[in-house]
Amino acid sequence: MSEIVHGKKYGDEIRKIPLSNDTVARRIAEISDDQLQQLITRLKKSQKFAIQLDETTDVSKMHSCYFTCGMYMKKTLKKNCFFVDL
């Protein structure tokens, strides 16, 4: 992604940085937790909100969950969508 945005030279420099699977997994978990905390904070500050949840199972017996949250903040509708494989 960095190569697309910044060019091949920058992309090559980024590839030189060693990242272990633990580091990547930890960062993904931290980002996920941060997004959840931001959503909770916005919900608490919003004037009104609505939540929709849909669970489904596909033909391979894989469960998925789709979560939509809409809220009014400063007279503007904000919408957040999440998709999770269970």
C-alpha cells in the first residue's frame, strides 16, 4: 500500500522493517480496540442512535455477523458498518 501511495523507493524501504506475526497481530488488536472505544464514545455523545444486527450462515457453514450503527451528531447522520466472521 505504501508503494502505491508513495512510490517504489519508499515501498522498498518499508519492506526492510522486520515485523513478526506477534507484532502484526498485536497492532490489529490495538486498532480494533481503539475503533470500538471511539464508537462507544460517539454513541454516548450522540443525541439519538439506532443499531441493527444481522447474523447469517453461508453454504460452507461459516457464520458471519453484520453490524450497522447510525447516530446523529451535531445534526448530521453518521453511519458505521462492521462485518465479522464468527
